Amino acid sequence: MRIETSAGPAEIELDQPRKPAFLLLLTHGSGGGVDAKDLLIVRDSALRLGGAVARVVQPYRVAGRRAPGSVVIQDQAWLEIVAHLRGRKRIPVIQGGRSNGARVACRTAVAARARGVLALSFPLHPPGKPEKSRREELLAAGSIEVVVINGASDPFGIPDPADAAEVRVIPGQSHAFRAGFDLIADTVTPWLARWC
């Protein structure tokens, strides 16, 4: 499905049971797509629990760009997408993403009235530049519970466990997961199950 936003159209892959227990919105990294294996593992875990899952291709990617541009424009478009997908449903909304998508999910969590945030490969800082921390974006979720899953050798850094409800580190993995998908599923399944 397509959703028109102030930043252009977004494309949504929506999987949902007849009576979903919750709605999970997931989005991609800067130059990536919604078919990244970690996003698919999370989708499958949510579907097994009876949740609806919307994998969102953000407007800048639909337009063919690899970089998101202005965070103000990106976040506004995301909130429009959340509002459209939520509609009149009275079910918990959880949002998340990988890399840049994790940043968006954290920054907008309060405004989106999300119940929880899943941050896959949260890019704490640009590679080799720990002084340019994005910690404030992670903390922008406020009292909303954030679960972070990062690779142990992620050059973008690993958030401090004190800055999230849970920080799961996948051994032997970098920023893009090539393995450890069972650990991702083991982390997200009990966390998502609380909304069933």
C-alpha cells in the first residue's frame, strides 16, 4: 500500500491477522530496505504472537534517495505514517527499525504515543567519531521502553545499557547482521508478548 505524506509517498508492506493484538511498525536503515533479514526475523516473531506488522519504506527511499535528509521532514512523515496506520484501532503501537530507522523510532516515540521501541543496530555515533554521539536521540523516547540489539563489533558503537530497558549484544556481528538471528528472535519475542 502507499501512503501520501508531506515528504512524498511511503510504501507499506502490511501483514495482519483479523484481530491483531498490537501493531508493530518497522523501517529500514539509510540506504537499505525492509527485507533486511533482522527486520524479517522481528516481523515473523510478531506475527507468531498475533501482532500486525507494517514494514515501512520511507518517502526518501521511495523517491530513490539513499540519504534521509532533514530529520524534521523525516520525522514528520513518519508521524503521518503512524497516524494513518493506527487509524481508529485501539491496540498498542510499537515502533522500531534498523540503524537510521532506529533513530527515527526513538526520536518520534513520544509524539507517536508508542508503547515501546525496538532499535536494531542503533548507530550511536558515526564510525570512528565517538565525540559525535547520538545518545540524545536514543534518550528522546523518554519513559517509553527501548530495546536495543547491536552487533558486538559495530563500528557505529553500542549504546550504554543504562540508556535503554535492554541492550542485547550479538557476538561476532558488525552493523549489518549476518548471523545471530536466533538471539534477535529470543530477545524480541518475550518483549513483544507483553502486548498480547
